[in-house]
Amino acid sequence: KIARSEAGGEDALVGNVNKLMVTPRGYTGVPRKGHLVFDACFESGNLGRVDYISEFEFDLFIRPDTCNPRFRVWFNFTVENVRETQRVILNIVNFSKTKSLYREGMSPVVKSTSRPKWQRLPAKNVYYYRCPDHRRNYVMSFAFCFDREDDVYQFAYCYPYTYSRLQHYLDSLERRNLDYLQREQLGLSVQQRRLDLLTITSPGECPEKKLVVLTARVHPGESPASFVCQGVIDFLVSQHPVAQLLRDHVIFKIVPMLNPDGVYLGNYRCSLMGFDLNRHWQEPSLWAHPTLYAVKQLIVQLSQDPKVGLEFYIDVHAHSTMMNGFMYGNVFEEEERVQRQAVFPRLLCNNAADFSFSNTSFNRDMVKAGTGRRFLGGLLDDTSYCYTLEVSFYSYMAAGSTAPVPYTEDTYMKLGRNVARTFLDYYKHNHFIDENKELYDSLACSTASTHPWRKMRRTSMKLKIQFDVWREHVNWRILTIGTS
Ligand SMILES: [Zn+2]
């Protein structure tokens, strides 16, 4: 039985540092305040190793995804036993990706026990560069000043959204006893965690209901997807008139966490057994990919049910190199179907300032053939649409603005609410698309050439200058790096 606590159980220990006190090499004296204690043995935690470089500098290693060393992106750990005004540089030295939004100003998130709301570190304290000391891997360094001795500080790649948090949220929804909300256990993960399915629709028989299926967190490190998904759910169960109207005409089936083990374990991309579940839609195995197997079975079943018209499948992800919210869709031969497929993203673009139609693209790469979008795009009939909804780990550029706006937990959720209400726009208009040419014109919200986020420049080297503030206090080894 899995303990429902943020502290996690035995499973969360695998490969993570466990209350590790890092002292200078050869140090044999008593532990002192300022000998930092690193810990990642909690739910969604990830930190595999810490090397002492100097009093001011530590090399940190991400623990690779369980059973798959290729993926090293998500980190989430605590630091305690700090001295007041202690300044450090933490270097994350083993990222598996090179292209990163760190070049565009993204920074890790931080909170502490006395300031429990997550915030992003100032971009000027973050430096992303190729490091000769680490086989020219990309290293992300950030400077930080601890300010309260009794606080435990927590740092993460992005705002965490754990399995337990989802369970608490779903429990609280259930307690409201809404007659239009049903929660079921669709299956269990390899480690026996719940695969939850929500059905949201007005009770009673209605002859002509459309069906929308939404899934999230197939990639466990993509925590923004959970905030978006919660935004969708919050809106759909609300008393908002649009939500009421939608519930009368549409059945929403939502699987908020497709890969609960991966989320619990602090993986970035994979399941417990090291599978990227979003590459196994063609032939999921009941024992190796049980949650995917269950979701696929559900969707196939729904697609064959003559009583409901399965019209949308949307899989929510987060993107590590692009800005804004945007979508991936499929490629079709018939122009008319291509046009129809573009309608929902265009409508969403009207409703959400952070959603970019110009970043939205349609493809048929071989490498993505095992994704839900591609597989279901082939399976479902030509009146249905399958999309991947992506949202940036970092920020969005609203039309007309010049600076990127970093996403918060709230703005991720807001995107979810906007996705939900866009279904009404879609269903109001979808019968008139062919006749109403002006609808298309009025929806032309963005073009590839005119939007500012197209013009973003990479500025990683500029960050070097910002470190001068720290000159008196830190080991400046890193300043000599990355500028050649
Ligand atoms: Zn993803």
C-alpha cells in the first residue's frame, strides 16, 4: 500500500541522495552549521549525487530516469543546515538535453519552509554554458544566498505536481458529491498506484452527446501539464454558464495522470520500467505498460460506441525549448480536414493570450508514430481530432509585448480553463465553417512572421556579467568558462 504523503515511501529512495551532509574532502571534525545537507528522498524528488567543489560551490547530478539512463532533466531536492548569508553556486552538471529554455531566461523554482509559495529564481542568477570540466556538457549554474538558518530550501526544475497532490485534489472533488462528476479507477500502475478517470457530463440520457478525451502526465517531469489539466477540470465542474452548457452537450473523459509511477519517482520522461509510454501506443503491454494499456482500451472502446461521437483527443505535455502554449496535430491528405483540424487551435488562440497559433504545427514524423496523437489519429474516423497540447516550462510572449512572461502555477491553470471554454466556441461554430468564410478571417490571430516570440535571441553569454555581484564571495572558476 502506498502511503499518501509528500514524504514518500521506500520507492522514492531509489538512487536519490538521502539527507546527505556534504563536507570538505578529508574533513573529520564535528558537523557544523553551513555543512549543507541535501535530500531528495521524497515524492517526485530527484538528486543523485553531490560533489563538494569548494565552500561556495557544489556539483549536482540528476538521477537518471529509473531503468533508462538517457533521460536526465527533472530535479527536485531540498537543502538545509544552512548558515545565514551563506552564498553558494550550485552546478547541475549532467543534463541529457542541450537545447534549453535556460538560454532564454528560464530559471529553477525555489521555496523554503517559511516562504512556501514557489517562485522562480531571478534569471540573472542563472548561467547556462558548455563546461570543459564536464566533457563539454551543458551545465546550469545558479547562485543563491541562504537567508534563514532554520529554513529548509527546496529547488526544482519547475513547479512540482505530485501524485499525492492529484489524489488530494480528486478526493476534494469527490467530497462535493456533484451529480455531473464521476471518478473511477481505470486501472493500476506497475507499483499499484491509481490510474484515475474522471467523467464530467450532466446526468440523464441525451441522444446526441459529443465526447472529448483528455490525458496528461504521460511524461512525468512535465508538471505544467497537471496544472493545465486541473484548470480544465476546475472550469468544467464549475457553475460557470459555459461549463453548464458544455456539460449538457458534451461528455468529458479525463485521465489526469497517465504515468503515476514516473511522477512519484521523480522521472522526467519514463515509467518505472524505463519506457517512454508515449512511444508505445501501437502495442502497449498489459504487464509492462498497464496504465497506457487501460487508457488505450478505453479510447478504442469509446470510439466503437455508436451512442457517442468521439470527437477530440488531447494529450497535455510541457515543452522544454519552446515558449507559449501551442499544439501539434496530424497531417491529412484532404484539404478540408486540414482546415477543420485548425479550427480548435485558432479558437483557443482567441481565448488565451499565451497560446500561439504560429507555434502550432502538423506533422507525421516516423519518430512520433507511437504517440497517442498519431496512433489515435490513424484509428479514429475523419470527424475526430487528435492533438498534443504543449505548454512551455518557462514563459509566453503575449502579442504586442516584448518581454517573456514567466508562467506561474496560476497561469498554467488559466490556460486549462481557456482550453475548456474553447469547446463551447467550437461547438457553436462547427456546423457553419464551410459557409462562414468570415469566421476564418476573424480568427486569423497570428502569423508566423509578425510575432515577437519568433525573434527571440539567445543570450546565454550575457548572463556571465550578472555574476559580478558575487565576485567577493565565491569561487569564480565558472567565470572563465563558456565565453570562448
Ligand atoms: Zn511530453
